[in-house]
Amino acid sequence: MHRNLVSFALASTFSLFFAIGHAAGASDKQLIKNALSAAPKAVAKDATVVAMDDKMQMRTLRKGKNNFTCMPDNPKSPGNDPMCLDAGGMQWAQAWMSKTNPPAGVVGFGYMLKGGSDASNTDPHAEKPAQGGKWVDTGPHVMIFNVGDAGKAYPRQGENPNTREPYIMWPGTPWEHLMIPVR
């Protein structure tokens, strides 16, 4: 899929769900620095960086030269959770946000080396934890999307996964993916 088409599709779906990378008063330089902190320097140095603006429109902050797209922190979660995804990961993210099945046979990879906070380990579209629940905080990790049958070898632990070992996030949904801590 052509990168511009992917960017346009993601702009539409990202704006429906959350404001990745929009922090009141943050400069483009600050957003870029935060987004790039999600991946190793060797990957980040050539990655594209995208963010939402205050009108909830996706905009490219920096055009890259490799297969990765990085996004700054999602201010709707309690943690600092920038991420960098390869092209397969971006296709998976688009499917997740548009609530469609990820493309068959397209494995994706992503970095979240600052960690992440998710509202639920079982509901892929939860915006906050269930009443009485808590955020699922995972430290620095990488993700593999569309793991297929290989994912059956990893724990599927429900709402309170052991985030210190590899586990499946959102088990039993089309968007399940392998979370691998890298402490």
C-alpha cells in the first residue's frame, strides 16, 4: 500500500478514536522528540513522525526514509506511551481503529520503548478501565501483530496480565498481538 494512502486512511481512523500526540502547547520539535523515543536510535533516525493537531487532523511532522512511522504520547492515557510501527504494524493499527480485521498474512512489528498504558487487556476499544479496574501498565516492550497460531504458545491472562513476561494482549479478538517486554 502506498505510504500516502496509508497516511490518509490512518488520519481518518486516528481522529475517530483518540488524539495521539496532541499535547496542548507542545511544539513540533517536542512531539518529534517524544515520538522518536519509542524506538532504538537506529530505527528512529529515519522514521516518519505523525501526530494529531488541535483540530484532530493527522499531520506529518517529519518525513522519513525507512519503513517505520512514529507517533508521540497518547495524552488520554496516564503513561508516556509513544510508539513506532513498521508498515505491517500501521496496517494492523488502521484495522484496529476502524474495527475491521487486520490484513491476512501481514505480520507487523512495533516499538514502545517508553512503555504503555492500556485501559483494558480484553477490550481493544476501551477508553478507560472498567469500574473498579486499573490501567494495564506495560514497561518498555515490542509488539508483534498478526502472530496467528504462534500466539497460542503465550499466556492469555485476561484483565491482569503479567507484564514482566511475553503475553497476548486483547486475546480472542481480531487485534490480539504479542507483547514482549524488553527491560
